[in-house]
Amino acid sequence: MTGHPVSNRDQTSDPPIAGRDLAKADPTVGGRDLSPDRRAFLRGAGLASVAIMVGAPVPFHQNLPTGLIPAALAGTGTLNGKDGLVRLVDRPISAETPAHLLDDTITPTRRHFVRNNGIPPLDMDPGTWTLTVDGQVDQPRTYTIDDLQNSFEVVKLALALECGGNGRAFFDPPATGAQWTHGAVGCSEWTGVRLRDVLAAAGVHPDVVYTAHEGADTHLSGDVGLLPISRGVPIAKAMSGNVLIAFAQNDGPIHPLNGAPLRLVVPGWPGSCSQKWLRRIWLRNRIHDGPKMTGTSYRVPRYPVAPGESVDPADFVIIERMPVKSLITHPANNAETGRTIEVRGHAWSGDRAVAAVDISIDFGATWKPALLDPPPNDGAWQDFRLQLSLPIAGYYEIWSRATDDAGEMQPHAFPWNPNGYLNNSMHRVALRAL
């Protein structure tokens, strides 16, 4: 196995997930209290989702009254396997991580955000899982996970994933979709094989322009003939060296709601490109038109629009690389501190490197450069830190502003768009110095 060593400020180990036995798998979703007024989350959620959340099969699921919260979940704010996540949507399950819980250089599995589009499969047995590679290729192939491990170089990389809607909650008027604040991002270590190696072995036709990805999750309607999501990327992105077909997360099995036992990891692009529960990759001689690839899904207007303005769907373009961004992970928002503090966090910028992070304590009037670490490998976020001495006791806001190696800088405010994508406005954290 090859890869790059990755330093970690305060990494702690995650409990193992038994990939071959769903009954032993760490369940996933955390966050808000499952009180009776939220019982509707089970309506249509699907047996697979319920089994994953309670951590075992449900033998008498047919008798479970519609909307009734299982006793294992009633009154709990988090579930085994996820620590402190805030659940935003129950159907499909989407949960974000508060910024102060993302302080680790490598995001622990239990703190990696969850963003699903359909109902996860019930069978996640890595021993029987297969991946088919076909379409515009010379020789279609079907691989088991063991085949992938034995046929291609296995690598381990720290790779940042971010939902395209991260920051949506800060648009005014509100944009449609889950109201993510800052926590739909994470940078775990992923182990797998390079997508480009697998495609090369199949023989890529010269007219191929796009990949197409399919997973084993089912549509929220329950119709097995419908895919909840099937996105792809331009072939040039697919053939870059840090796009992985991953079968491990942080040296353990991938968490069930993070795509076990096999998923794509496409760093620097919207997380929706990183198909979970991966079953098929096929190559096309046109832009892929699967579910969530057409209309306005994961697209933004090609020109600036006024807040609330209607936009013709023909004027939307597909999101590719994610914009430059920074996240303050210490101190926590609304913390009480002394007057000497360390500010720290992470910064990233799609397919680029971050060149600088600056910090302000006077509402942007002046800025101080933070110490910025290089990424451990291409596709990872970069740590920053700065020691500050606050002049007097009182209320402060810590602002962070990242600039990438192409000169793109985080704005104070990001222009509105109908679906609330790509908000990379400067991160602000409030504190009271005593």
C-alpha cells in the first residue's frame, strides 16, 4: 500500500464498522433530538434507512406503525457512529458537523457529514459487492472489491469533500434545499484505487467526454426502476490522479451512510459527484444526463442574478470545481476566552492550492496573515493557525479569508442563486474575551 503520511492535530480513533454484518455496523445520523413532533421522519424512509439507524435488521418491520419512532432512537440526539452531527433532513438523511467539531486535520469517520439522495441499500456486504465498468470502453469489466485491491495500486489519500449547497442557510431570500450552515465538509483519509487506472484497464474510447456513475441506493418513491442520483464528471477530471474508487475510510470500513462498502471520492468538486454505494461506472461520448445532472440540479446561472430573481433553466451551467473557502474550527462560535487565543482552521479551493489565509478581529478593517500548512497531498484541505492577543475585554468577531494560488479570494458576501450553491463567503466566529 502506498500513500502520503498525514499529520493530525488531535485525531482519535473511530470504532470499527463490521462491513459484512449490518447488525454490527455503526448506525448513522446524529444531531437533533428525535422528539415525537419529528416522528414523520419514518414515513417512507425505507427499511434500509431504519435498519442502519438502529444498527440492526428489523425482523418485524411490517408491524412498525407509520411515523412511530423506534425506542432506540426516541429522545436521543445522536446515534452510534456519528458524534455531534446536526440532522437537517430526515428523508433523505442529511446531517452536518458543527465547525468546532472539525478541528482535526483528518476528519474522523464519526464526524464526517452525511448527504444522501435516496434510500441506502440494505445489503452492504463487501464480500459479494461488484463494480461494473462499461459504456464506451474496449473491454467492459466487472470487479469484486478483492479484484480491485489485487489488480491495481492501492493508495491512501486525505481528500476533502464538500456538498455543493454548503452555506445555503445564509442566502436571503432563502434558497431551496437543505439549509446547510458550514458543516457539509470533511477531509477523511480514503483508501482505494485510482479511477484512472481502472478506466485505463478497460480501454477508454477516444470520443469519450464524460463518466456516468450509478449506486445501489433506491429512489425515495421506492420505485426500484428509478435512480435517486446518477452524476458524472468530464473525462479529464476522471483521469486525474486523486480521484479514487474507495473501499476504506480512516483505515476502517466506510460508514454505511457514507457509502459502504464502495464509493467514489472526487475531491474539489461537489460532493454529489462522489457516488456512494458504487455499482457501475460507464463512459459516454456526451455529457451525462442522469438524475441530478439536468435542469437546475447542481447548476448555477451563467450570469449574476438579483436575489429572488427567476432564471430560465437554459441559462444554468454545471458546477465543476468548488470555490476557495476557509473554516475556523477554534475557537467555537460564541466561546468565552481569555485575551490570548489561538485561531485555527482549514482552507481549500477545488483543484487548486490555497496560497494565504488572513484573519481579522476588527470587522475587516485590518488583516493578519495566518501560518498556513501545505496540503499533505493534492486534494486535501490545508490547516492554518494564528496566535492573537486581543487588546481589551469585550465582544469580538474572528473573520477568516482564504486566497488560492490563482488569486481567487473569499468574498465578504456571495451572490444569491436559486438553489443556494457555492456560498464561499468569509467565515465569522463570535467570541467574548474576559
